[in-house]
Amino acid sequence: MIETGHLVKLRKELHSYPETAGQERSTAERLRRFISAFNPDRVVTGLGGNGIAFVFKGQEEGKKLLFRADLDALPIKEISHLEYRSVYSDRAHLCGHDGHMTILAGLAEALDSNRPLKGEITLLFQPSEETGEGAALVLNDPAFAEINEPDYVFALHNLPGYPHKSIIINDDIFSSASVGLTVCLHGKSSHAAEPSMGNSPVKALSGIIDALDRIQSDTSLFKDFALGTVVHINLGEKRFGTSPEYGEISMTLRAYRDEDIEVMKKEMIRAIKDICEKDGIRYEYEWIEEFLSLENHDFPVEIIRKAAAELDLETVEMKKPFKWSEDFSHFTKKYKGAMFGLGSGKDQPALHNPDYDFPDQILASGINMFLNIYRLINR
Ligand SMILES: [Zn+2]
Ligand SMILES: [Zn+2]
């Protein structure tokens, strides 16, 4: 039985003092202080920015496992009456990363009182998950090479809408690839009475929206699910005498498969080029927040299934990948591994909702899942 009282205290502290992507310095420091008490054999700091890892070594040869949690909060205002709500008005832990961190902190404590016999366990706290940058930053950081290459990598994400403590399993693809695209359009302003004397980007803008719609619904282009969503548009100013010079559109492309998102990217850029050239509009574009498709490997998924069964946790077998994205995908591209969901309650507000709060009653199940995964692999 895991005693979670002091872990709940840590979770609430992390919740009160959230830091967004790239800013997680005091969160990492809080974890360093908390986990150092559990005598890790090694601590590596400054990974990909504010990332921090704790290594627990076994006495005998065995498999090396890496468990990953995420450090960052969201730039969204929390709406709640919780005593421990965010002390800031512009950021909050609304994705439950405070809970994920606490689960790994609890795992560190369990490993201290029951030192691993075989292999090695690395607890990695990764920065900047929400922007899709952190995983790659950590993996490409020379300091990461100081950690022994893991044989297997695992991570979990809490999932509202599923029963408390249920384990949500996906073979093959866990979550989708996605990427943001911003296109800037430069025309020529003119008097609103004489738009033909200038060149407004309005037609190009609406042409791009139509193209996105046409491409995403052309099923002959894709092997699987693909979706494009316009997220922001900006055109001209509220000056009623002026036909605009500048326009901007941002959209998110997503697909279950990396190859489908590549097709979508290529088709969109071709369409934008055609539209703008035809209208004489100068344009530039930028790709932002690129996430790969998260592909789970067979053996790690089997281990997750066994670990859940041994703990008598209800499992939910997913038929399709999730449509959202996770940058843990970079880890399973490089190493064998898998991500699973941990149900955070059917009535729990959705991730990123302003009233979301990680339910502490699922902490112990998360810790036990990771412990069991280690034991099953290093029997
Ligand atoms: Zn999130
Ligand atoms: Zn998240």
C-alpha cells in the first residue's frame, strides 16, 4: 500500500506554482529537493532547458527503463475555488502534469525503500510538452547522452472521461501527429471605395480556407484520419475607408499517421502557392509546434496489459488512436516503448478546461503501474 499523504501535498504545491513551457525552473528545483531525499544514484539537470532526471541503479545487470513525466503548465487562467489553485492569473496545471510529476516522485520514494535489484531506472521530468518541443530538446541535449541508453521507455497521461484508475491501452498508434501552420499574406492597400486600385488578400485568405476544406475531405489522399482546423484569422484593420494590405491565417493539421500529415503539408503548400501566385499576393509561411505520431511497440504494450491485470485495474482497449498529440512520440521513435492512459474520472472536466484538477485518488495506481512494469521486465 502506498501512503500518498505527503505526495498529495507535493501535488498541490506543484499545482499552486505552475510554470509554462520553457519556464519550469522552480518546478524542477522543487522536484530536485523532494526526490534527492530518496537517494538517487545520479541526478542530471538542465536537460533540454529545465529537464531533470534521477537515476536509480540496480546491483545486477538487467534492462534499463526510463519513465517520463512532463513539467509544464498551460497559459490558461484557472477557474476554481480550490485552496491550492494557481497563484498566478495567467497560467495553471490544467493538463494534470502536476499529477504526472507526483507519480514519478512517488516512484522515487518506492525505489528508495525497495532498491532495484536488476537493471536501472531513470525518472525523467521533461520540459515544454505542451508546445511539442521538449522531448526533442531533451533527446538532442548532449547531457542526455550521460544517461545510459534505455532499453524501454514508458509514460502515462491521465484521461478524463474514463473511470478512475482504469488503464487505457492502444496497440500501434496511441496519439496523432499534428502541426501548426501560419501563412502571412501581403497585398496592397487602397481606398475602400476603390479596392481594384490595390490588392486585398481577402480572396487568397478565403481560397486557403476552401483549399484546407477540400484537402482534408479528399479521402483518396490519405491512408487514415486527417483533419485541418482553422485556429486564427487576421485581416486588415477596423478602418472603414481602407481596403486591407495584410492578412494572416493559422491552422492545425493533424492525422493518425506521419505519412498522411506529410501529404497534407505538401498539398496545402501547393494550394497556397497556386492561390497567391494567381492573385499576385506575396506570402510566407511557418510550421509551428510539430508533433509526430506516437507509435507504441508490441512488447511494452503487452507488459502494460499484464501490469494492469496483476493490479486488478480495469482496462479499456482503444480501437482508434487519440486525435490529440503527445511529444512522447519522439521517445518511442528512438526507443522501444509505449504510452498508456490512466483514467481520471468520467465526470472530470476535460484536459485544458479552466476548471480541470488532477484527482489525487489515482496517484497510487500510477505509481504501482510503473513499479509493476519494472518488475515484469526485470523479473
Ligand atoms: Zn495538455
Ligand atoms: Zn498533457
